[in-house]
Amino acid sequence: MNIRLLLIILVALFCIFPCMSLPWYIGKTALRQSEFQDGILTDCNLCADSGAVNVVSTGIAPGEGARPAITLDVANQHNRSGKRYAVYRTDSSGKTSRAGYVKKPVWGVVWGYRDRQNYHALLLRAGDDDFYGYQTPELQYTLFTVARGDTTFHVRWRRVSSTAIHPETGYNRLHIVPARGGFDIFLGRERECRLGFCHDDRLFGDQAGIYVGRGACVKMKNWSISPHEYLENQILWTAEELNEHLRHSVNPIEGTYEFLQASSTNYNIRLGGNYHLAMVTNGNGYLLIYESGAQRLSDQWQTGMVKAALRPTGLSNLFNVIWYDAEHKPIDEGVKAILAENGVLTIHFTREGVTLEWNRAAPRKDGERYRPQNLQHPVQHTPIAL
């Protein structure tokens, strides 16, 4: 092969593959500079007329039964208290000139992004100036959905104050967590601040990324996406199907489980009801199917929805658990289930300091159906209910 031709091919490949390995927009123009280096994406938008988005594919297409959970660390380098940042405009002749200043540039995250007419967004900006340094660190935020160009605000601009916030140029960790009917939004390494709930679980597109407002210079690292399937969005069993299945089941674990007792060391948590559940097999694990008993948010629970998923640990009677609380939000950190030989099912919530117990009921006879109990003692309204 001709040496000159070989060199041309090698140079071409060298140019192509780095571009393929960097999914984010990388480039430099008169009004925008973006680079990816050492695992950090830096995107500076100097345009006076509009914000910019920098998105990548999540690999999670709309309509495939999963939604993305997104975690990232994000910072705005143009976020000093009391400072202004220049923005520019390019005229028809290509000349760039300063077009003014922005005092509080906006930055944030977009997801479900298809185009500028369809996406979800969480946007941030600096809090009020703190000249004397006495206030708790503060940011302002808004949460909205744009669908077919129409904007629905789930949260308009609000303040959030916490010692877990880096208010100026430091990184803040954001968590976008799929939940029933939308996405829960948290700020802080340990989700210290709940910013709100996006009441829209539609995914318009398979892209997600950062928003860089006029005059903002955003740095982003530790970008992480994982697909979450939420079984509670479906009624897996009708009451008739569940009764029929359990009447004919020969699996010693499958059956109905009646609520026995609860204990808690956390006064901020209450049980969402005296749940009557059915245990059914699901692959190599089990599902706890809700039958009745919800007292808090009872209108959101129907027979056949999933209350918990049990996954084997390698020990015959010990399971890892994903538990769906009264608001259908998943809890899976430190949740374990133990199924004793006497038929008692115990679920321990280590982080929450709660233990729940159920007793396996006697097998149902042909033609017999479970009738919901008339529960007394309604559960008090509390911020957290299992």
C-alpha cells in the first residue's frame, strides 16, 4: 500500500474515533466553547440571545417500559455572588460584539429530551446575595415540562437553603428518580434536599443532558444513567386471576399474607395501612402483590399492584427487597426480608428503623375469595408512610 495513503487513513481514523467516543457536543465558536477532559464536561455559553443544551442518548427509548434514573455532579463557574457575566452577539457580517451582562446565569438538567418543543427540565440559579456571610447556602430552582411547545410548571422559582449546598462555583449532586406518575428530584450527595416532583412520566425522546443558560459556564462530572422498570405502574393480576392462581398453587411460599405487627424507632414514619398481600413467584424471586388494606393514599392502590419485589441472596430464607411505599416510591437501601419456617414474613428497613411482619394465611378453599377487612384506626398524615 502507498505509504502516503496509509498515513492519510491512520490520521482519518485517529480523528474519527475520539469523536465517536465523546458523545457530548464538543467544539468552539465565537459564542460557545465546550470541551470534555479528564471526565469533566465544560460548556460555556456566551450567546446573548438563547440558552444551549448539551445532550447524549440515554439508550432508553420511550415506550419500552423503562425510564432513566439520572445522577450527576454539576457546577456553574459563572455563579459568583454579586458578579455579572458578559454575553455577546454576532451580526450578519460575522463581527462579534458585547451585548450586555447577565447577573444570575441559569443552568440545569434536561431529560426526556427530543427537541426544544418536548422535554423535562430542572433549572438552577444563584440565590439572594449574602454580603455578610450569615445565611445558610442557598440556590433557586424551577421544574417544568415542555410538551408540544406548551410549558407546564411543576415548581416555579423557589429558594432552597441547606448546608449540603455549594451555592457558588462548587459541584452539587442532582438525582432524578423515576416514581409513579413522574420523577422525584433531589439535591445533595445523600439526597438531603427534595426539590419537587415532576408530575409527568412521559418520555418524549431518549436524550438527557445539561442546560447552559445565557452567560453560564457549566461543569459536569460523574454522569450516571440507569434504567428503572416500575412494576407498580401496572396491575399485574386481577382479583379473579390472583384467587384462581393461589387456589391451585403448590408452592409452599406462595399464598396470602395477613398483617401481623409493626415496630419502629423512627417517629417520622408510619405504616401506610395494614396491608393484606399475596406472595407469587417471579422468575427466581417473588412479588408481594397488594390485595387490600391501604389507608394512606388508598385511592392510588388497586388489587394486583406490586407492593414489593423479593430477590434471593443465596441464603434460602433471606431476600433483598424493593419496597414501594404509600406514594409508590421505591425503597431498596438496606431492606431485607426473612421468611421463617412457621410462615411469618418479616421485612426489616434498616435505614428507616422499621420492622414489619405478616403471617401466612391458611390456603383458600375452592370458591372462597378474600374480602378486605374493615380497618380501624386510620393512619396519621405524615411526610413518610410505608
